[in-house]
Amino acid sequence: MGGFPDAMVCTLGNIIVVLFRAFGAMLAYEFKNNGVQMIADERVEHYIIDAVMRYSAIEGSAEIVMLLSDNDNPKDGRIVSYFFR
């Protein structure tokens, strides 16, 4: 995908998410008691084009929304979201 960075970092409140775009991997951490604790390690199995963190009032937690490249059609995409409780 050209000159885009290999990784992205999104934050919201005390949650930090690191996205490895080409690998389709997501690592999430939470600050707790003056330390960092891993709360998610997910493989989305698609190239991550873009992502944003937001607060979901419905779920009452942080959410990351990602735009992923479709493996069969690289000019098309799909949107996925993960909630952190």
C-alpha cells in the first residue's frame, strides 16, 4: 500500500491499540495500577487500511473500527469493529 506506515497506534482513555497493517494483527493494552496489561491479541487476517477508536455508549466501552482490504478484491474493503470491556 505504498508509503503508508507499517504500524498504527490508536488510543482512547487508558486503552492503547497497536495495529500491524500488513500482518492484520491487533494488540491492545490497558493502563492499570501504574502498569500496562495486554487485553487483546487478535488477527484480522486482512490488510488494515485505516482505523479509529471511539467510545460506544451502547456497549459502554471503547471500540476500534477498522477498514480492511478484501483479499479477493483489493479495490474493495470491509469494516469490522472490536469492543474492549
